[in-house]
Amino acid sequence: MSSFLDSRYSALEEYVPGEQPSDGKYIKLNTNESPYPPSPKVVAALNSVEVNKLNLYPDTAVSEMTRRLAELYGVKRENVIVTNGSDEALSFAFMAYARGGVAFPDISYGFYKVYAELYGCDAKIVPLREDFTLDPEDYMNLGRMVVIANPNAPTGLAISPSDVERIAASNPNNVVLIDEAYVDFGGESCVPLTKKYKNLLVVQTFSKYRSLAGARLGFAVGDAALIADLNKLKFSTNPYNINRLSMIAGAAALDDAEYYRANGDRIIAERERTKLELCEMGFECTDSLTNFLLVKPAGIKAEELYIKLKENGVLVRYFAQPRVSDYLRITVGSAEQMDALLAQIRKIVGK
Ligand code: PMP
């Protein structure tokens, strides 16, 4: 840290992303990416003449993607903003709405705490129940912004849209943000509720289900006034937030729903199969509705299993933090990757 850094950032604890080894020698099950490449339509679109236009700035309105997303989710264009990963949507939303305080679960996406600190927000950290389920009553009438990942990460568990509706209705003077990064793996989206609740903002990503983590694309859906707020912050920080190639990739991805549904179904099937096999070994798994499993190993400590798996070429995520330090978060990959994972685990635990 230099002596020039503003003192308000000196104690900031930055977000630590999962390891991204560049040598490709690992079976990578640590950052919830899709094991499948983007749709062939995406690849074809990127090979087009667009590359020759990289000398020109991109469309600040991200018109094509915004139009298609609005059509897909049955809203108007002014209800959608495309962002540089959903992290950027979260960043804008914390900047916009959390200064008066924000509440989120104790076990959830690690970036919420970082944004709260970065933007000087008072964070009310609400413990999940013992079994990691979320009690909607904890979020009623809070008088502050509410942020809930649904399904949650790293628990994989979801609350119902009717619970989200009750939370939104009971906090009419604050924004309720529902982070649906993992919704396409079996969850139920709250996007339709954004038409009824002017304080409800739903955030999604192209990083998981749509195999575009490397393109950095996310979006938020909500009342036009909320989206205007987020655009105000976008145009005050980075008007060209989506680069030309990513917006082409995103638009093409929206053209191939079938491809992604087939991959999503495969991932769901692998999740259930892996869960069953781990349970047979005495491991505990939450009822995940995402593309990862939260797993409590049996006969070996989670951290030790994480280290041994890594030594054997399989990368999973270990969180050295209270309540989940006995667990591993394992991304659901292809059948082959899951076979390799299960074989390594069997070898390590001697089953
Ligand atoms: N929300 C949740 C719950 C996540 O787990 C992640 C990624 N790990 C994100 C948002 C951010 O994803 P991205 O910026 O790639 O869209």
C-alpha cells in the first residue's frame, strides 16, 4: 500500500476471487463456471466483421442486448441495464442505495461485504438458520436496503418468489436486490415481480448458465426509475462498460436458448448424481438449486480434502470462515469431470 492511498481505503478488505491457474493442469471446479464452451452461434458471431471495428468505441446503450433481454423477460428496454459482469450491477446498486444501511445474510456472496465497506455502508449481517436456510421474517421492515442471493451462494438454497414478494412489500422505502446469478439451474426468477414492486431489483449474470464468465456480462431488471439510477452511475464511472466483442457474444448467446437449456439440464443431472454418490460416502450436501454443491465431507476435514484434491489436480473452493469451514463448495462440471472428482475423493478417503 502506498502512502498516497486515501485513508478510507486502508482497512478495506478486498474480495478474493477463486484461484484462476493459467497452466490449465487442473480440473477446475472452484469458481462455478460452466464446463461447456459458449454456443457455436457466439463463436461464429465473434469471428465476424466486428473485430475490425475495435478501433471504434462500443454502443453505450448496449442496444441489441438490452432489446433482446427485454423481449426475453417480457419487460421494456428501460427496465434493463447490461453491466460488466453482475458484479458491476451489484457495485452500482450498493453505491446507489446502501448508504443508509444494507442487510444481507452472514453466509452469502463475499462481495456484498466488500461493496458495503467500499461505499461506507452500515451492514447488518443476518445469520442464516442453523441448516443454512433463510428466514424471510428476518428481512421484514428493516428500513434499509436488502440484498439476497437467490439461490444463495455458497449454500445453494433458495427462497420462494412469494417470500421475496413479502420482503419487497415490507420494505417499500428501500431497494430489495435479488441476485439471481444461479437461477437458471432450477430456481424461480423474481423478474416478473419487478413489474409490481418498484423497489425490487433483480440482477443476473451470463457467467454461469450462459458460459460467458470471460466476457464479463451481467444485467439488472427493475422499475425504469431504478434502471435510470444505475445508468446515472454507469455514465458517471464507465459509459463504455461493455466492450464490442462482449456485447456481440451476449446477443448471440440470447439467440441460442436451446443450446444453453441442454447444457443446463446436463449440469442439473450431474449435480444430482454427484450429490447421491457423495451422500453414499457419508458426505452431507445441501439441496442445491445451482451449479455447485456445498459439501460436508466425512472422515476427513474439509480443508485437508481441499488440499489433497488440489495435489491431485482437482480444484474446489474452501472458505476459511465461520460456519462453512467444515464444507467445500464444488462446482458441477461435465460427467467426466465429476467422475474424476469422485474417483479422487474415493481414493483420498479410502472408499
Ligand atoms: N453473484 C453471485 C451470487 C456470484 O456467486 C457471483 C460470481 N461468483 C456473482 C454475483 C458475480 O458474477 P459475475 O460478475 O461474473 O456476473
